[in-house]
Amino acid sequence: MRKIITIIIFSICILKAFAQPIITSSVLPVKGDTIILGLDTILQPPGSAGANVNWDFSYLVQHILSSRIYVDPAVTPYASKFPAATLARTDAIGSLYTYWKNVGNNSTYFGYVEPAAGTDQNYDSIPVNYYTFPINYNASSVTNFYATTNPGNIKGAGKYYFNADGYGTLKLPHRTVTNVLRTKSVLYIGDSTINSYSLTKEYAWYSPNQKDVLLVISSVLLNGTLHRKYVFFDNHFSTGISALELSNSVHVYPNPSNGILKVELENNNDKNTIECYDYTGRLVLSREINEQHADIDLTAFGKGLYVIKIKSSTYEIVKKVVVE
């Protein structure tokens, strides 16, 4: 009897060890969320697909400490292009805006605007059903959409290819995460035979226990030329203090504001730099602060969404405020 019990326990442990992750809509961020990520500007190979894969990305280099900020589309400058979207995400403080609608188990993608490059891609008439939850290993789909891409006048029907192509263990620069699922998303528009096309390829790694991505490797080709590439990865501070604890120790108020803001840093024993960016990603104000309190005046820069960065030698905290 004891031997049978031992065998059963051992079998359960084996099954748990090789359990496949299931990703639900709980990973989707909502308005008000800010996800801190490291940005490696060198495009990396995504590694292998398959079961029980060990993906080693411990070598990634944080060239830029970045963020994904989720807001109401109405506070962004391009909301009129995507009237059906109910959620906007700005990457790297205004360098890229993407527009979404998350309802139930569906996440729908409406397109993006890249202000500095002067490019945009709009799927509003027939958007992309980007994710349908729950997602498990080998889930796949092919859907049609319609897109307009500028510049390049790339218009017409497109196809979206989705596949959850692997699961296993993901090793990042600061930590290792087990029970991770990888998704592969490919958006194709146009006709490559006449060199007039857009190809977006994205690999993303998710944990059932964490919002947003652990790692994303993305590239965009426009007319055969590499237009955009990036590697975002989960950034956990090596100080032993969580990002949430750090963020909760900094207060920027009132929000919304008339442009006069107060910044409060609890137990500040470090030299900090405060940087303020407008919704286009333009730096409008920068100053050092050695005290626990500081005042910021943004009235000269107009109404809209602003991103406040508080940086020290060991951390960086991002807050967003609306000036009305």
C-alpha cells in the first residue's frame, strides 16, 4: 500500500512538472496600468518552438529602461483614427501608440501610430482578433482583416496568423520563470511579388501569473526594408525591492491637474532626476531633486497626457498624469 501511494505521489509530481500553461484574459492590462520593461535595441533570434523548451535570454542588455502605459484612447492624440478602440497603449513614452478593445475572452487590435517615423497602420474597418482566451500550447488560427498603411500606400486585405508554438522555462537577465507559454503572431498585408507589403512578426512569452509580456521580440518590414525592431523584457529590480513597492513610494498629484503638480518621495535618501514628457514623447522638463518634495509646473505646455519619470542610480519609476 505504501509503495502504491509513493508511486501515485511521484506520478502527480511528474505531471505537474510537465504541465502545460494555460493563459487567460487575466494577463491583459487595463487602463491605469504601467508595465516597466527593459529594451534591448538589437533584434534577437526567438529560439526554438516546441514542448518543455528552455529559452535562455539571460544575455539581453538593457539599452533603455522603458515602459508600456495603458490609457483611455481619448487622452491620446490619435484617438479619432481608431474610434472603436477602448484601450490605448503607449510604448517608450510616446514612441509608439497601439489601439485595442478587450471584451470577455477576446482582445481586438485596431492598429498603431508611430509619431517620430510618421507611419501608421489602421485596421479599424475590419480589425484583427489578436487573442482569444484561454490560450494553450498548439492553439492556432488564421483570420482576415483590412488595413491601410502609411507611408507607402499599402492598402487591402491582410491575414493574421497566430500560433501558441511553445512552452517551457524562460531565463531572463534578472530571473528565471517556469510554466511560460510562447505565442507567435504574424500580420501580412500587400503583395511581396511587387515589393509592396507590410510584414509584422512578433514572438511573446506569457506567464499565467503576471500581467502583460515577460518578453516580446518584434520586427516590422515595410516594402522589404526593416522598419522597426525591438526586444522588450520583464525588468525586475536587482535591489530586492519590487517595482510595485518602489512605485507606491512615489506620489504625483493632483491627477487630473491644472498643470501644477506636487511630487512626493517617501524616505528619499538618493539624488533623483525628474523628467516630464508630453504625449508625443518630447521631453518638456528635467530637473534634479534631493528633497522629499518638489513642485512641477506644466501649464506652459498645454493640456494632455504627460509621463513623469523619477530616476535614481538604482531605479526608475514612471507615473502618468492628465493636465486638463
